[in-house]
Amino acid sequence: MAEPTSTPSSQFAVGWSGGSGIAYGMRLVEVLLQAGHTVHLMATPAAFRVLVHEAGVAIDPVRPDLAGLFAPALRANLRVHAIDAVEAAPASGSAGIRATIICPCSMGTLARIAHGFSSNLVERAADVAIKEGRPLVVVPRETPLSVLHLENMLALARLSAIVLPAMPGFYHRPGSVQELVDFIVGKILDRLGVAHALVRRWQTPSQKPGLTSPWLEGEEP
């Protein structure tokens, strides 16, 4: 695993929308909380459905207990906001949010953010990040991509958003789904400058015959 370096505690806004890949969003929140950061968590009604179908979580859509998804020891720095809570911290540019991450980001949510529609707190949080010039990371998980999808991603990229599709690599030789999830979460944290030890860092392979990966040399990652 990579050696983490210390980073000061910060506030992050994390939005879950209805795209596939809720495991990425859950792991992201968990890792940020484990690192001592404060997380402002928001989820769309569609995200609740994804939680049921992909994570097998029985959740009440009327009174969803998102905090209950995480270990009690991690909840002290978790702030869960209702999707219509326009008074919540992520909706304000003066709240001191370091970055906003929409993970997973459905194509509908991505389109509305790209065109300035703020119909709920997730979209408003992204809009605030853009207007304040703060990091915004959107993590779409869709394939194939239509021209509309690509144009909306380009529009966000031109607004300085980080478009980070959930496309896990395999050069680290993953042995589990969890390692694939951590690969993407690690990429998100790297772009935000947040220390972590989720993935092995690539090193230049040696010139030994037949060795094409630094992890074939028996070295500790």
C-alpha cells in the first residue's frame, strides 16, 4: 500500500446520485471520515434505490438513515443533509467546504450541473463549487457514452470541474472488487490532494528479463 502523508482536517461535500456505483460513494465517505475529515453527505431519491439494488441496504426513503451505513466511531464528523435542505452548509459559498464530489454521478445529474440547474442540494452544492472556483469532482459510471453525455462532460471540464469516470485500472493486479473500488476512490483523493494508502504506487520496473511489473519482483508495495 502507498505510504500516506498527513493532511489537515477539512470539510468535504459528497453527493450520491442515481448512477450505478454506489460502492464508490460509500467507500469515499468512509475513507474521508477515517482520515478525520468532516463530510457533508447528500443523496438523491434515486440514490436510495441504488443502495437497495446494488448494496442490498434496506433504507426508508422517507426517513433515510445514511449515518447508519457507517461505523459509530466515524459518525462524529458526518453531517447528513436532506436533499431539499437549501439552508444546509453545502448550499452556501461561505461554509468553508474544501471540495465537492458527486460520486456516483448519474447522467441526469451531470447534465443539470453542466447547465446550471439546481433542483436539489446535490446540484446546488456542485453549482456552488463552480461559482466559488473550488474543486468539483464528478464520477460518472455509464457506457456507452452518447454525444450528449460527452458534450455535458466537456462543458463541465471547461468550467474546471474534474470529470473522473469510474474506469478502474488493472495494472495493480487487483484480486477483489474492493481493490477496484479503492482504485477509483484513490484517484479521487489524489486529485483533491488528500493523503491515503488505498493503492500501490507504480514504480519503474527493473530491467530483469521477463519482469514487466514492479510487483512481480517480490517487493513490498
